[in-house]
Amino acid sequence: MNKKNLFKNVLLAALASTICVSASAQEKEYPQPERMRPGMSEYWTPQPSIVTPGSCQGNELISPPSDAIILFDGKDLSAWESAKEEGGPARWTVHDGVFTVDKKTGDIQTKQKFENFQLHIEWQVPENITGTSQGRGNSGIFLQGKYEIQILDCYNNETYVNGQTGSIYKQTPPLVNAMRKPGEWNIYDIIYTAPVFKEDGTYRYSPTVTVIQNGIVLQNHTTILGTTEYIGFPKIQPHGAGPLILQSHGDPSEPISFRNIWIREL
């Protein structure tokens, strides 16, 4: 190879090296994703239309079917435990055939774990409730301890729709708003199908849920996309059977009450 060609090859190699270094430097300068904030996964429109539910006949309870597992019969919380101190007693207040959230003691969960089920649960927002948006009668039911069905007072109280009563929290809004006014009992009937996972930890079959409030369908065999995160988006976390968790939310409003809770394994 003559000197002229040798010089040309050296020059081209140097130029190629410079381009690679420059490209590498540019890649390192790409901006990082913006830090997630709660509001980034919330949306407010369209607001679900309001449907007035049928009347609830005073304190008359709907009797559980013969094959139901009774989770609360008005007497005690023996079927429940502290979610914060697993195995510790559930310290919410039992009175007059109902129990009321004690926000100082944290969430409670069932001692028994479940997969596919039909759940019946009744809940009441206090008549003297105060607050707005998410700060008004806030609680939730976590299916298998991971997927929250929102409980909130949405009677004349707007909030982001994927955080409204009956939403799969931060995922799917309810079809309608079927709230009774504060002081009256609301009824949830929930039919849940647990996920099945592949070996790589992704869903083979996603979890699904149907939610009926006061006889009105809010979720119709809706696919759950993953965990219901307060900040960020759904995550897929492989798991087996899990408990029901009732949330002790930290908002300053008056705590809500529950009664007549039973479940049927499917």
C-alpha cells in the first residue's frame, strides 16, 4: 500500500471513530422520563351520567346464600386482621351491627385468601360527611390485595372519573354514578375472576371484574390492567390467592361504615 492510500485509510478510520464517539455522547444526553405525579394518571371527563338507584328498605339486610362464607354478621371482626400487622387483630369499631373505619389503625384484611369469587358488601357514608373530591368518604376494596374497587361519596361530589365510586382505581371509570345520598346504605355485588400467569410473569389471562352498585351495573366484565397504583400506571405482579383488603384512607372526612359482608368462592 502506498503512502497516499495509507494516509487516506488512517483519516477515514479516525473520522469513523469521531462519529461513533459523537453518537455515543448524544445518546447519553437524552432526557430522562419525567417523574410521575398523582395527577398525571387522572382524568375528569366525561363524567358518568347519574342513575338514581331503587330505595333501600331501612335496615333490612339481604340474607346471604347457603354456601356463602360470612365475613361480617354484625357481631365481630373475627374473620379479619390488621393489614399493617399481619396476624394482629382488626381494630376497627364494631357497633349496632356494623363496623366503622378507625383511621388511626390502618387497613384491615380477611384472614382467608381467595381467587375467583362473588362478593356482597354494604357500606354507608355518614350523613354529616364533609370534604370534596377524593377527600370525602374515601375507602376501597382491594381484590386479592392488589386491585382496588373505589369506595367514595360521589353524591353531588365530582372527582377524576377513574377515581370515582365503582371505578377500577386509576384505570376504568364506572359506567354510571349510582350513589345514594349520605346516610343511606350502598350495596356492592362484585364478581371477580383471578388472573392466570405465564412462566415469564405476564398475564396469560388478565383479571376481570363485574361491579353492581345498588342493582346497577358499574363494571361489566371489565379487564383489570394490573395493580391499581396511586402514583404511576398499572404493574403486573405475579401472585396467587390473596385477601380482601378494606382501606383506611387518610383523608380528613368522617369515616364510613360497613355491614353484611359475605363471599362465595367460584
